[in-house]
Amino acid sequence: MKNSSKWKKKSGLLKKSIAAVVLFNMMYMTALPAVSSLDPTVMTSAAGAKTEIVGTSGIKTPDLALSSAILIEASTGQVLLSMNPDEPLPPASMTKMMTEYIVAEEVKQGKIKWDDVVEVSENAAKSVGSRIFLAEGDKHTVKDLYIAMAVGSANDATVALAEYVASSEQNFVQMMNETAQRMGMKDSYFINSTGLDKADMPAKYRPDTDRETVMTARDVATLAGFIVRDHPDYTQFTTLQNYRFRKTDKDPIVNWNWMLESNKSITNFKAYAYEGLNGMKTGHTNAAKYCFAGTAVRDGMTLISVVMGAANEPARFTETRKVLDYGFNNFKLQQVVAPKAELDDLKTVPVTKGKETEVPVVTKDAVTFVVPKNAANAKITHKTKVTPAAELVAPLKQGDKVGTVTYSYKADGMDKPQEKTVELITAANVEEAGWLKMFFRAIGSFFADLFGNIKNLF
């Protein structure tokens, strides 16, 4: 039986050698001046996945008198604090953040311009609540209306912009809901551009639905994150303390955001002014109570806070201060991997049909975590996932994706590790090899396999 097993092993090795010879002959007979190439396989990546910090040892979380709250770091999306973050609630005028985003996108894409003139419709003119008392037929620029919306939370200006972008408010609402889904805001739904209750809309323009606008604190923070990343110039609007909409207006529009850092010199607001705070949107209705989505920057770290359901107007700011203080006092940004960094255990990956058989690889982006300030004994590990060589076919360009690497960060004081996945990319070009080079490479590979198989026979 042992001899039979040994013979089967040798027979298998001989069959491999014969197969190699057949392959050699096929290449010799069919070699062509050009060899077709395949695109590298696109791998599913977890890049951009959000990691929540559900708890950290030794850091006391604040007591909050709210219906819902969340705190995230803008560049990583990491959640630092959450309280009932996934319950859909009426967001009031925080709804306008989506209107602001879409209008800014339309300008960015060249579909409309800031100096375009908008004619006010009946629907806009009949809007109630916070408003700048637009009359039907009034004409104002997109920029003036945008500032009235962002600074004064004007419902009439908001509706006028929505109708200008999409010809009707309900067409715009469809854009809002579609954009929310693309952003991953799965638990939010809009019925209008303003955040007003359906009963407060002009009767003629109410949607045919029993639903109301709802957003979760997590979705509001997600939307704020898109504004921060896609339209970083948002602060040119949100930091305005006041704005005179018409030259004839006796009083300017006053920013509803009491926490602006610039308010530290204003008698009525200096008790609420917060270092580094530059946005973003307040909200209030009877159903929503008092809400606020805030953005603040300190030491290069941008935090996004959302509070919903505060009992009164001052409370939405005092509760926000608690949330932001928790973040800035206890956490810091720490880069653990630089962009274009080499891996110690994976400097190259194999390539098929290239002039070179391997290509050097590096990380595409930096890897940064939000970690406790008192973190010690940090441990950083990583796992790689690389596209198989058979699917990595030349030609390749520098910067082509060839896999992913997932970094894990764990330190004392952290209840669980944080993870972030970034792409692995090529650090050089790889040209396609000619048929003659491929031919001689096949010969070399054939004899290497042959001699290896012969050696294994003895």
C-alpha cells in the first residue's frame, strides 16, 4: 500500500510536468504580438465604515435633559456620544440643512448661480413661522435668500429656493428624500423644505400624505457631515451674526445660533458663546421642542453635535455645551498611519502579464482615529485583503486599487478597538509585457517547475 501511494504521488508530479509541456507548446504555437489585458477586480471595501465609541473607562458621560443626542467627529465619522440616536423625531428647522445642501450642490455643479434672481411664488409668500415677509412677485438673488434661510431660518425664503431649483416644492421634496437615501439617512423622511408641520403649510400646497417630516439625531449628524466635507465654505453663511436682507429694513436678520464664538462680545449672548463654534442650524416647533445641530473646531478636530427635544431655547445651547465639552475635553485626533505608507509585511504584490512580476503597494489615505486623551499602551494591528494575482493583470497605473488594509486601534481606557479600512494602491506603473518576454518567462517557469518536480521524485 505504501509503494502504491508513493507511485500515485510520483505519477501526479509527472502529470503536472506533462501539463507544463503542453502549456509550453500551446504558447509557442499561439504566441501573438499583443496580449489582451483585463481590468483589476474591484473589491468590496469597508472604507468609510463608521465605528462607534460606545464607552470609555474612566470618562464620565454628561447627564442630558433631551429626547435624543449624538456627537461625532467629522473627518472619521466616529461616534463619541449618543443618546437615543436612532429614533425618528420632528427636526423642525434642522430640515433646512438638507435644503441648504441641495442648493449649494446646484451652485457647485453650475446648474444655478448665487446671483440668479428668484421670483417669489404664492406658496413661498404664504409661509408662516420664521420668515422675512416676502410678497408674491418679489425678486431676490439666490444668495440673499440662502442667507435668510441659513441665518434667520426664514421659511418663505426656503420655499422660494426649493421652487427655483425644482419648479415646485414637492418636486424638491423628492430630491430631498432621494439625497437622504444616498447619504445613508435611512430613518429620515421629508414632506416639505422647511420642517414645518403639515398643518402649518399653506393648505393649497400641502402634500397628499398623513406623514410628517422626521429625522434621527444620527441622520442629522450624517447630513451635517456631508455639508462639512462637501461644502466647507458653509461657515461664510452660518457665522454671520446678522444680515440686512433689504436696504430698507429697519432691523437686520439676527442669527438664531447663540453659541457662535463671535457672540462672546455680545451682551445678550456672551454667556452662550463657545470657542470654535461656527454652525450650523437651530430648529423649533411645538412638536419638536428646541433642537440644534452644532459644529465646532478646536486643535484641528471638528465635532458635530445634535440635540433634539430640549425644553426651552436656552437649554438647547446649554445641553450642546455639555455634549461638545465631553468631546473636546476627553478626546483627540491621532494619525497612526500616514498617506502613501508602506506595509512592513506587504511591500509588493504579484502581477500577471507585466514587464515586472511584482508592483510596490502603499496605503491610499492616512489612518486617523479619535482616541481618549488619557489612552496608554496603544496597540495597532492590521489585516490585508489583496486582489488575487490572476486578476491583477498589466497594464497597471500608479494609484490603481489592489486591495484593502484594515487597521485596528486599542488602548487602555477603550472598551473596544476602533477599526478603519483604507485602500491599498500601486506605487508605480506596470507596463504590459511583450509576447517574447512572456514566452521566455514561461520557459523559465516551465523548467523551474520541471526540476522542482523531478527533485520531489527522489
